[in-house]
Amino acid sequence: MFRFSRIRSTVHNVATVTIASMVTGSLLAAGTVSSSAASHKAGAGKAKPTIVLVHGAFADASSWSGVIQRLQRDSYPVVATANPLRGLSSDAAYLRSVLDTVEGPVVLVGHSYGGSVITEAAAGDPDVKALVYIAAFIPNVGESAGELATKFPGSTLGEAVNAASYPLPGGGTGTELTIRQDRFHQQFAADVPVTTAAIMAATQRPVSTLALEEKASEAAWQDIPSYALIAGEDYNIPPKAEQWMAERAHAHTVTIDSASHAVTVSHPAAVTDLILRAAR
């Protein structure tokens, strides 16, 4: 009887220890899961910003292809918008509608006339954490892209474009510009292979003269950190104008001396590096 009681007592003790160990293990596991969830939540709070790319005149969203490949390789979410190129206020309104669909922080990047559009669209948007200007206009309130392009000598764009009429939605006609295909390589993309430039010339999107003449009503760079890339062989926007605008905006600036206006195509790695500086 004594022996049996001892055995039963031992079994009870072992069971108690085992259950206690299981409970302790479960609590530890729960703590680990909870800790992992908290860590994941903390990581989610540090999600990478979405890079929103805005092309300029005489280009389309495909001009960002090399940049997009590199950003996606670094796991950045990317949106390359189709800039309407019809008028500064309406183009900025369209871009704002795109930004409204993006959750979380944004780095907004504009090339050429796209710089005017991001300057207008980002004003007052708390989600836009940085502006990046790539061979771009950086207008102040009351300035147009057209007047900034002629502020310094060096642009030969006027000699290379054709003008055509197009119907306006409310009636009447507007004027839009394209670069002559036989002049496109030298004017816009001199450091791009001839075959690539020929495709770019064929797929270029015309810009309304209204877009180039309309004055900016906002200047987001006054409140948002800015970055700028200067293209040293730009024949659309004189490099001196790009440098002057970047200095006025207190932008972190890099210069590629040999770059044409199509620097997003010819130097995608350098463009991406600047965007990543802004993103980080």
C-alpha cells in the first residue's frame, strides 16, 4: 500500500511538472509571437516610401524604365504617372488625384516640365517627404516654364519644334509642340543610342503651349526638402538655369557634365542614386 501511494505521488508530481512546463512553454511561445508581431508592426511603420515619377514634355512614362528597374530591385514601390501635358494647373490636379491613391510617405520625382507639375501638386501634402528634380524646372510662384527656359542662354528647343493645333474640350483649338524627329536625337537625347532616340522621337508626347506658359501658383520646394540633378549638356533647359533654380531651392545637387536632357534614359543609375538619397 505504501509503495503504491509513493508511485501515485511520484506520477502526480511528474504530471504537475510536465503541465507547468507546458504552460510555461506556451507562455514563452506566446511571448515570442507577440514580440515578433510587435517587431513586424514596428517594421511596417518604417515602410519604404512610394516613389512617384512624373515625366516631362516630349517624353512618356517609359522614359523612367531604367530607373524603375533599379528602384524595384531595391524593393521600393513605384508609380510612373502619365502626365497629361495640357496645362500646369490641370496637370497638377491630375497628379494630386494620383497621390490620393498612394498610402504612406511619397518621394515625388519630376523630369523637365514634370518639375513644374510636382512643385504645384505637392504643396500642402504632408505625405510628400521629398522632391527630386531631374533636369527640371523648379518654378517659384508667378513663374512659368517658358520664361525659366529663356532666363539663361543655351536652349535651342525653339528651333527644333513643330507646332500643331488640337481641339479643346470646351471648344476652340489649342497649340501643341513636338520635337522634329530629325532633330530629336541631337536636341533631346544626344547621349542616347541613335536607335533608342529614334523610338523616343516616335513615341514622344506633345506638350501644350498653355502648359509652358501657365504660371505656377504654388512652390512646394519652399517647405519640402529638395534634390536636383543638373544635366551639363542639356539643350532644352540651359544647365545654368537648372543650377540657378536648384540653388534657389536649397536643393541637394549633383551634376553630370556630359548628360543630355534625356538623362533619365542615358544615366538611370545616377538618377536612381539621387532618388534613393532622398528616400533614405
